[in-house]
Amino acid sequence: MPELMIQTENLTKRFPCSTANLERECLPLEDSGPSGEALAWFTAVDRVNLEVPAGQIVALLGPNGAGKTTTVRMLASILSPSEGRARVAGFDTVREARQVRHAVGLLTELPGLYLRMRADEYLAFFGQLQGLHDRKIRERTGSLMERFGLGHVQRQRIAEYSKGMRQKLALIRAMIHDPSLLLLDEPTSAMDPQSAKLVRDAILDLGRDRRTILVCTHNLPEAELLADQITIIRRGRIVALDTPARLKARLLGAPVLEIRLAHSLDGFVDDLSDLVEIESRGADWFRYRTSSPGTTNPALLSRLAGQNARVLTLSEVPRSLEEVYLSIVESEEHDGG
């Protein structure tokens, strides 16, 4: 297995568009159309550089139209880049497209399902396309259908499945050939909470097995739960790339901590100004920010103990990935005018 499962260099994709379609940010290039007229192009993905180590789960976040799906389609060798290049599982996505498609399991946001087929027939068809033998197809179909709670309906027509069941079947189709990389576009959409949890647990289990997974999602709590690394893309460009913890520290500042007392504050915090700056307070609690909790917190607790204050809890105030995401997107909107 290669050290880097995904590696892109200046990956770019442009589509021709109408010069009147100004809201799509169409720009003229030197290329011209068949009759010599100037063409305008919309850049969906703009010089993306991305490296994903094998065994990592990456969440790809961004507004609608940011370039997420186009990026995934280039990684899956469905679209060829206009410029730049990408390697997946060690294979070039243009020159070695067949090997890439065998190494990748793809779940699109709107998976095409042949509703007249039985589920087991449908999976056998895609297993055969991947070159699996009949025995292997039966083994993979049985184990995956049981894993996702569909074992009892694998001989039913897909038309009889609910939306959530169809989504799980599409995920099983992506996994049928045991790929080293999964590209999942909104994997838990249309699912009830129990089914969504089952899929999230399965993604985490696959990650523990050193499977590489790229998840496109608008579900920010889900992304924070699943991902080792967060990639935020906007207007075709990567605008943030790091772990959730480091993104929070960089964009939201030092952690905010809360001390809650067993009684009212009654002036206890007035003698703490040389240690911390109080950001907010209530009847029996106060919050402060520190970049060095390892030294600040013991000194703070010692000062309070010297005042005979009874501390009930000291805890970090949770900060969500949603705050990070909104901070980045709103900053980009402001900078972009």
C-alpha cells in the first residue's frame, strides 16, 4: 500500500459556459470554440494540492458549488483534469484510470439504483464488473448485507426498499470489491438516526482497519466525529486543511475554560485579574481563556482554595466544528467582496 493514498498537484477542472452567465464567474481563456469564437470557462476546481496518507479519514467540507463533487469525480477517474494531476493508490487518474477505478469505492450523492433488480443481483452485477468470482461475490454480499442490517431483504427488489435502505445498499455496492479507498458523498443522507449511526460506526471501523476514506458531507457534527483531517473547499480552492483540534485553536483562539463553584461568586473572582481575564460570568460560574492551561489552572485553583472557595467543576467549554466552518466561510465571503 502506498504511503499516500491521495496526492494531487495543482488539480484544476474547468467547464465551458455562457459568457452571459456572470454569476458563475465565467472568465475568458485563450482557447476558442470550433468556429473560432472566444469561449468563457467556469473553474470548478482551482489548483488543489492535497495529500492524504493511507489509513486516514478525511472530511471534505464546503458550500454547494464549492467543487467537492468535481474533485471526487476526478479522483475516481470519472472526469479528467483540465490542468494538474492526481494519483490515487499510487496510480495516475488519467493514464491508469482502470487501476484507479478498481482501487476506489465510490458512493455518489445520487446513486443510480436499478429498481427492478433484486439487491443480491444488483451487487453481483457490480462485483462481476470489478472482476470478482461468484464465490467471493456471495461472501462479500452476505457479510455486508448482514453488517448493514439488510440480510433479511437481500432477495427483495430494490424498488421495495426505503430511501435509507437504498442508501445503505449503495454504500455496500461501493464496498463490494473491498477497495483500499472509499469516496463517500453524503453517506448518511436520507437515513433515520439509527441507520446513520450504523453507517458512521462502520466508517470508523473501516478507518481502524487502515482503510482510507474521503467523506463529503454537510453534517458538521458527523465530520468532526469521523475525520482525522478536515479539508474546507470554497470556490474551487482549499481554504483550510488541518485536524479539527488545530483548526479550532488557530481560528477560534485559545481554549475557553469554565469554573463552577458550590456557592455564589460573591467577589471571589475579583482577586484573579493577575492570573486570567474573565470573559463571562454567572451566579456561580465564570469563564476565562488561556493558552497555557497546564500552568494557569493549578495557579487559579490554588488562589481560589486560599479564598476558601469550593470548586465543583473545572472544564473546557466545547467548541464545535460549525464555529470553525462559519468563521472560514464568512471570512472568505468578506475578502471576496
